[in-house]
Amino acid sequence: MEDLRVKYVNLELQENQESHHTKEFSSRTLVVRRGSPFRVTVHFQGRTFNECRDTLQFKVLLGSQLSKEFPVEVTKPKTSYGWSAYFSPGGHSANTRSMYISSNASSSIGLYSIQLNVLTHRVVRYSVGAFFLLCNPWCSEDAVYTPLECKREEYVKQDHGFVFMGTANNIVSKPWSFDQYEPEILEICLNLLQISPQHTRNRPKDYVQRSNPAYISRVVSAMINCEGDRGVLKGNWHGDFQNGVSPGWWTGSAAILKQWARSQFSPVKYGQCWVYAAVMCTVMRALGIPTRVITNFNSGHDSDGNLVIEEFYSETGEKLSYSNDSLWNFHVWVECWMTRPDIGPEFGGWQVLDPTPQERSGEVFCCGPAPVKAIRDRCLDLVYDIPFVYAEVNADVHTFIVKKGHVLSYNIDTEKVGTLIVTKAKGSSKPEDITSSYKHTNASVLSTHSSTNKRSTKGLCVSLSLVEVPVAGEAISFKVMVANLDNIPKVLREHVNAQTKRYNSNPSNTIWEDHNVIRLEPHKATVIPYKIGLAQDGPLVGDLLVNLAVVIEDVSTQERLLVSEEFNIASTRLTLKVANEDAIVLQKEHTALVIFRNPFSVPVSGELIVTGSGLIQGQVRLRIQLLRPGGAVEERVNFTPRMTGFHHLFEYAHLQKATSQE
């Protein structure tokens, strides 16, 4: 009798990836999600397959350490607690048989190889191919199950978004291409798990634990930074980026992850908190774990764990670097959605994970997963790292005015830290206020916060407010209001001070100051307008932060009031116009026009950069040389949509003062 032989096996890539919500991935390898069946078709040659005497058996292997072997059943099993396979009803002809393979909803994720064993009078083994197995937010039995389709679209499938920076008063939306569908990216994300210390130390244990999204997310949190492992990004907060890329110049995750992989996993220079978080969001979404990027404005970094941030000012309004504590204008992390059976069902849902290397957690530079509910309810004894995150959103700020070691004034602010916590709203480019998820608060800061800071005592009221949002190339306009609430005239000394700063540190040198004497009759007020022109040498980049402070001193009582405002100088404005934007066609080349007008009082040189996930691979860089003040440049950019859906083109400018040699 002629042997039964396998001619080939069709993994039905297009059909399976459509049903598994993975069709956008660029990989040529099948990508499926755990807990859901996928179809394969076996083509035989020789004699016809006979279900009564022939047996088919599959074996799947994760690496060489974890394998599962299971027969193909005639009908679908009523219950299954592991891997299973069954024949497709009606899915056969004389020389073919279709069947479904299904993994458990808690199977380990990774790259599997698949083997088909044909059992007749002997056993013949065939290597069928490989497939990627990811977490499954569409499966109710998966620990990352997300019931609403709008959330799955936003937090799993969306490949572009925004990272929010700046200050609570003046939020800057930085577009970011997560790029999880770009060529090579899925493979790189899974390689990240393969080269982690957890995998190299104990491969069998690591493969087994990859069933648990809490374990996966903790490994990824550590691997995004390079402290103590072969992680993706090297941090730099010192401002010298000569042997790398300034964190502000990154516009998407693909360039970072590809550079890391192509350099044999050497760290990419450089990252700061929003870059770490955005890259982690890419990795987690690629692996199938719902993830969103979070920004905490006025994020506390408490050096001694007493939930107090100390700030010091001179009597003339200069902020001093006297404390190891710091109040970051913003800090960015991610939240991942999962159940937490290890600590209790009530703590499932969003979990904080922070890949920025700050403190060690279990001897490793990582943070989380920390349940957001546990942070809000102050359940500080649960895993992981809840006290650290709690301090970032809940510390008190103690502000001192000092002179020659003596305290002249003292104030406590219990609301300043964690003023506003936001994420990108579903289906929108706007920020969504989620502060109440982290702390008990009375109102939405987004709807109630104004651009005026005010402080008052029994006899004085002082406020500081910006006239308009400062933009690069334009003067900073603000006003100071001083009111005498007393029944007697007052003579006051006014000190106004402006310092530049980085988002995660105390200000540097004073860039502008002014000093005045103010005389006010009882129950009278005065408003003093100011304009600050910034120097225009060196890099003319936006998103520069300024600390502005006003100290008002009552000459007779020596009572002092301080009000301060930290704000960012918004980036230079570009215009992007898409030709025939209502008639964009898949796989057809289209054109966009980028327009830039120099707002500075000096000639500029630099680059205009255009990106767009699903539209442009990588970046389009347009060189600018010696553009005069007020001069304009127009450049055409071609793009080709590679996938359906809603996609963005983003434009940026990286500029500096032009030199005479250019």
C-alpha cells in the first residue's frame, strides 16, 4: 500500500491574521493570538487520508525548552485546558484536510515552531513552519482581556498617538509614531525578551512565566533602559548629546528599536522619560497587552521618602539648588491593562509601569506593575513599587525664601504635586484628565486650571499670569498684579526673576530680572506688564522651560509673598497641506506641502522633518540653509499609504542660528 505523505501545509496566513486582528503586522511569519483557534490546511500526496486508521498530531515548541504535543480530534473538544486541534467540518477534499489549532488563553507568548506528526504504520515528522503567539485582549479568558472594542482599537491596534509634555497650564502635544506594524519591529520586540537577564539566567523558567502579563511587563520595563542589562536606551539629562541623538529629536519608536537591533543590542543614545515610555508602549502593544502613555504634571521626586519636596528661593526670586528633592514639570510612564490574581481581583485593570531608570526594584532598574487603584487607595504594602509611584503624585511642597542661611518666608502647598495626570483620549488627539484615578480630587484640572498663579495674606494679594502662550521667536508677555488689602498705604519692593530649566531639574542661571518699588494706597491694586526677549543664539528649539518668580516684600513689616510659574516656550509653527486629502488611495503616491516661515530675528539653518506611521517609512528630512528673518520655505513630500485606517503626517523643525560660513 502506498504511504500517506504530506506535500505541504498552508498556514492560511491572510485568513488567520484577519480573524486574529494581526493583519497590519509586516512580518511574513504567521501572527496569531492565544486562546483563539487558527486554521491550517494539510495537503497530502500518495494515498487518501483515512480518519479511521491515520492519526495526525501537532507539536509546538517555544524555543527548545517548552513544547506541547496534542492530537487532531475529529470534533471540537467541549472543554480544553491546553493546546488542542480538531478537524474543520467540511474542510476537506480527496487530498486535503483543514483543521483548527487552539492555544490556551494563558499560553506563553513568543515565536513557536510547529511540527506535524503523521502516524500510520510508522511515524513521519514534518516541520511545518513557525508562528508568533501574542496576548489576546479579544479573548475573555486572557488576563489582558479588554471588553470594549474602542479601547482595543486605541490601546492595542493604534500605531500613532501623542505624548503630552510642558506644564499643566500649557500642555505640549508631541506626536509619536509607535510603529508596531513596521517591518522587523515585532521580531525585535520578541528578541527583547530573548536577551533579557531573566531569559539568559533560566530559559525554561522564563518561557513558562511568559504566560503572565505582569511578568512580561516587568521584564520589558527593565529592558527599555540599559542599566544593568543590554537594554534599548541610554539616558542623558545633562544636555550634551554630541555622540548621540537629542531625546527631543526622536519622533517614533521604529528608528530606535531598529538601531538597537542592528547594533547587536548596544544601547541607543539618548532617551529621557517620554522616549522610554513611548518605546515601551510600542513593545507592549506589539505583544498584545493594552497600553497607554501617561503624563504626570508636577511629578514629585522625593529623595528621602518623607513625602515632602523642598524648594528654596532667594529674596530676589531666584530658585536655588539647595535640595536633593526635585519637582519635575512632567514625568511620563505607561499603564498596561491586566488582571492581578497575585494580589487580588480588585486590583486588576490599569497598572503603572515606568521604564525610566530612577530607583532599583528588586535589584533591577524597573518600576511596576503598580495597580492604579492601589495608588489611589494608598495600599502601599502591595507589589510592585506602589510607594514610589504614590510619592510622585501625592507629596507636599514646602517653599522657603532664604537669605544667608535664614528663612524669611515659608509656605506649604498640598496640591502642587500631581496637579494633572493625563493620557490621550480615545479617538482624539486631546488629553484626557485621569487625575481622579490616582488621587481623590474635587474637580478636573483641565476644566478649572487657569494661567494665573495667585497668593494672598492678610494684607497683600499677588498674582502672576501669562498674557498668551509663549512661542519660540516671540517675546514672553506676562503681567503682575499687586493689591493692597489693608487700611493703610504700603511701600513694596518687587523682584521678578526668570530662569531657564530642564523639565526634570532645578533652574539654571538667571536670564532676566527686574526690581521695582511699588506704592499702593489702601484697597488699591496695580497691574505691571512685562516682556522678555530671549537670546537667539545656539539651538532655536522649542519646548524650552522657564521658571518665572515674583517676590513682593512689604517694607514696613518685611512680610514676603512669592508666586511662581513654570512654562514652556512652544515650538516654532509649521504648516502642512495635503493635496486632495479627501481622495487618498491605498498604495498610491500622494503629495504634501510643508511650509515654514522664520519667526526669529536672526537667519536660521536646520532641518524640517516629516513622519507618519503607515504613510512614510522612517523620516523625510528637508535641509534649510540661511533662511532670513521672515523668510519662508516650501517643500514637497511624497507619501504612500500602506494600510487602511486613519493616519497622521507630523512635521517638526530642528533649527539653530545660521553661521556666516554657511
